[in-house]
Amino acid sequence: MSHDKPNVAFVFDLLQDVNILWPVAKFVDAETNFNILLLISDRFAARDKTGAWRQELEQLAAETGAAVLHFSQTYEAYSLLLGGRGIIFAGSESNLGAHATSHNLFVSAPPGYTRVTLQHGYECIGFLQNREQSIAFGTEIRFGADMLCSWMPVDRLREMAAIEKPKVLVTGPASLLLPGNDAARGTSNGAARQGLVCENLHSVRLNTGGDFKASYMDTFNVFSEELRARGSTLALRPHPGGQYVVRNAVPLPANVTLANEPMYKLDLSRFAYGISAPSSVLIDMVLAGIPTAVWQDPDGAIDASAYDGLAKITTAEEWLAFAEAAMRDPAPFLERQAAFLERTGIVTEREKVRRAFLELISSTCTGATGSALRMLLVANNDIATLQISFMKPLRALIDAGLAEVLFITEKQLRTEEKRKRPGAQLWFQQHIDDFRPDIAVFCRYSGLLSDWALNYLREHGVATIFHIDDDLLNVPISIGEVKYREHNKPERLGAIDYLIKNTDLVYCSTKKLQNRLQQIGYDRRYTYGNVYCSTKVINEAELRPTLKVGYMGFGHAEDLALVVPTLVQFMQERPEIKFELFGTMPMPAELEQFGSRVSLAPPVRDYHAFLEYFATFGWDIGICPLQRDVFNEVKANTKWVEYSAIGAAVIATSGMVYDDCCSDGCGILADDDAQWLAAFRRLADDPQYRFDLVRNAQARLRREYTIDNLRAQVLNVFDEAQSIRHETIGMKQ
């Protein structure tokens, strides 16, 4: 996605939002060159019990190249949009509780965006309500939108609050943005022999009194049985959100099939006729050019006045009479429906709808202003921490043009220092001046010009963060002599000390690391993350024999040495077991006796390529031994995350950093050699147990260690640092 283009964002919270917004998103893709963003709430995912609508959005993203952004709270959605520009569409937005997600987002949307609410149905809350809606919700509905796209002129929107009417733009139904038949003239398929019945049984109007749901379904059952006796079939369409017959497992006659695909994939014109309780689907069927009838209860208690002019039917006999007449001669019904559409004022000309939406989107986006969040990331090199902690969670924002990144590494600075023209400091200053960052993160940085860069950024109002994911002031020799000597150079320790003491905010990878810094005397503003390493599940849990054990590490030979004797004993007992080492360490000499049963995979430095390669190993067990020292006590649980993602069951040292993530059957904790050996044996003997551990761990990954969760965490850290910087500037003035 281009960073320079405006964004057209769509908010998905209710399941029926997909039917409303899909045509607009497809239209934007076909008719404009703007970026498309799909903002999906956690509530949407919770409502989508079967995952069917998630698949629809995945297809939409694939077809349009849209960026998919998930959010839980309003501030997360705000953060995802912050700095961008364009237009935001909602298919269900008002001050009613059911619409709270979209409404709260609209009320607090960042500048640079125009907020647009679509009329999502014929009798739409706040637009043209039925009697039961007005009784239940009142008639003074408010919107957070800047513009309200209606199907018909404002004088037909009899229940719209006066204060909202100036926002109205008459576009017609968004469904007409998709190719289809010209509804105004009617094109019923004379060859069609199957009818369609739609249910809207979750509607508030059916809850006003009496058992209308039972009455409707009883009539439907009698009608369908009569059709079966005549050798005819029938299609039943549940409401996309309510899904009454599906959720309640209502038994259907043998001649009835479900037509449960999304409306944008359902060709209504293939049916001979359509019947529904009062619902906007009646308008869809009329627009499709098929004979359409509205069901009303025998006492006329349900308000169907908005559909005056359409055929009205109540009893099963009337349903049959309508079906027979519609199949025999649809023309009288189509003529009647054309007059009905004209009286409603609904815009039905497809080209008018297209022009209205194109003008709205184009004029709004080309006139919108805003800029992406600019992040300066400073590190010793292109280290894995940069990828794990920042680039991976923020990639969706960068691809969507909502964020821009400038990398500065010590390696670059030392190259410029050697050239001495213009020199490292001037080179660094020119890059800062050209990029004009909003936020600067020193990620594990201990290199050249740390004090100068920090002071220069602060003088220019840039919020600064020191990100630390190890106790870099107390690096032990156990991580390897080369790393030990490099980390403990006085100039590096001095740079870390200066950054901790002087950045606006210190962002620690774990709570224990934050506590450690406080214990050794640093009185600073701290924050820490609940998530350090995020991931998606790469290899799903698989029930299979346990054949391969693995260890992944970069310079942690002393950790691995803890379990080598136990591993030797286990492999001697089980000749089918293989061991694989992935990283920078040599294979322990004790394991060389196993010949081809042990192997060594060299390290992969690029983190994305590392995960892809790691997923091919097929490990059944991943081990996480840790030396019991103060350095390891504050580490993150990265190995558990990555092992679980590739489908390996985890055994880890107890009492260190893995206790929480391995709890509740998500891994095995071992305290001594006997417990390690018992864990190896159980996983080898009980594939079902191994499978359950992996499945539990992957469920935790999906729940707690998501990229979306880490993105929200990082953006919150940015917000906190910027607030501190603004406070500091205010105190100096």
C-alpha cells in the first residue's frame, strides 16, 4: 500500500455489516486508487461463531488488497487510524447500545478522516423506523458521523432527528454498486420454479406481543409441506445476523434448502418469487425484479405499513395463492412493485448510485489532510528485537500508509565516522531533520552518539523511549565470551545508563526486568509489556508419534548443557528419537555418539525468514532449559511462543520465566534431571498428551500473544511517551 494515498476504512462490528459494506469496498477497489482498510472489532470475531464471516472478510481483503486491522477497544482503532487521512464507513452506527463500537470510534476518530454512516436497511434506525423500533428506541437517534448516506430524500426519512438531517446525502442503496439487473424495470426469470422465503425473526417488531415467531414458522411449515406434496422445492434464507433457524436448530421439511450465502453472492433474480416478514430483504427482492410478498400476522399487530403497495399475505392458503400467481404471471406483481418503489423515493438507477458514491469518496479523500506517524528506530544493528518488538506488530500500519519508519544503526554511524565527511553526527542530524520523527525508540542501543542524539531529539520536541529486553547492565559470561566482552565495554554500559536516565520512558520487555532496574537504583518512568513476542499459529497441533526433540538458541550453550546428560539417557532409551540444534552453538560432544540422529541447522538472521524456516523442522518437543541466574530471571518467554507456533510441545525450566505461559496444560515445567527425563518419556509414550499440550498452547497464543495485542501495546507505549514529553515541555514554558 502507498504511504501517500488516502485511506478508505470500513468498520466491521455486527455480522450484517459485511453485507452492507462489501459492495462499497469492492467499488472502491474497482473505481479508485485509494488504500482500503478493514477495521474488525473483537466483538465481530466473537459473534462469528462459525468463522464464515471471517472467511468472507479474508476473501474481500485478498480481492481488494485491503489491509486487515483488528481492534478491541476504541483507543486501539484510533491508534490504527492516527496520522492517516481519508474516509471511514460504518454499516451500523448510532448512539444505541448495539452500535456502540462504531459510534464510539466515530465520536473519537482522529482528524483527517470524514465519518460516513450508511443506511443499512429500508427501515433503518434513525432513518425510517417502524412503530416497534420507535417504541423500543425512541425517535431522537444520534449519529457520530459527518455524513449519512440515505436511500431516499430526506423528506421521506420521517423518524430522523431534525439535527441530523443536514448530514444527509442521498446515494441510494449501496447494494446497487454491484453489477446486477436493472431493478426499476423488473426482470423476473420466467423459467424459475423455486421460491424464496426469508426470516427476520430476531427483529424487535416480532417481540412486541404474541408468539409471532411460532406463527410465522408454523405458516411456513404448512406452506412448504403443501409444496412438497406438489413436488416443488423451496429455499429458506435466515437473517444474516439473527440466523434464527440455524442457531435454534429449527428442523426443516425435506424439500427446503438453506440459502445462507451473503446477499452479495446470492442471485435473487433466479427465484420465481420471494416472501418475508417485514424486513429490508423485501426491498432486495423487489430490486431484483421478482414478485414479492410481505407476511403480516392475522391480527395486523405487526407494523408493515412501510411496505404498503406490496402483496400482503397471512395464512398458508394466501402464501400458496401468491406463489401460484407469481409463477403463472409475474407481470402484475412487477408493475405493482415499480409503483411502490417510486412512492418510496428510493434511488434505484444503478448509475446514479455509482456516481453519488464515487463523488463522495473522491471529493472527501482528495480534500482530506493528515500525515502518518513517523517513528525513528535506533539500534546497534538490524537486530531480532527490532523485528519482534516493533516491525512485526506495526507492519500492517506501515503497509497501510498509517506509519513511516526511519532506521538508524550504529553500524551506519560508524561507517560515516570513518568517512569523516560529513561525519556521523552531521549525518545523523540531517536524517532527523529530513524525517521529522514524532517518536524515537532507542532499541537496546548502546552505541555511538547516544547522548547527543537523545538531547537533539528532545530539544526538537520528539518523545523518546529506551526499549530494553535483557538486563544489559549485568550480562553474564554464560551467554558466550564474545557477547560478554562486547556488552560489558565501559562505553556501552555508559550509553545504556545515560539512555535509561534521560529518555522520556523506559519500555521493559517484562515486569521482572522493570523491577530489576528499579532495584538497582534507577528512578525513572517505566512501562512494561504483557506480550514481548507475538505470533500466529504456523503449524497446527497434530496428533502424531513423538520423534524429534529440538533446541533453538543463539549463544546459550550453558543453558543447553543443563539437559544434555538427560537428553543422552533419553535418546539411548529411545532409538527412534532424533535431536536437532538450531542456532550458533556447536553440537555438544556428548551427543555426537548418535551420528545421523543429531543435526545442526545454522542461524537465520532475518526474523521473518527465521520463522518460515523454523516451521519446516517438524519438532515434536522444544526444550527451554535456563541457568538459574539473575540475568535469565528477567528474560522474556520467546522460545515458548515460537515453539508453540510451530507445533512443538514445550518442556521448560521451572521457577524462571516460563511458569505462567506453561500453566493450564500449555507446557511442562521441570526442576531437576528426574523431572526432565519424566517429561521426555511421557511425551514419547503419550502422543495424545503431547497433542493436548500443543493445542492448549496454541489456543493461548491466539488469545493472548497476537500481533494485534502487541500492536496495541506498542501504540499505547508511544502515546504514554508523547504525553510525558508534552508534560515536560509544558513545565518548562
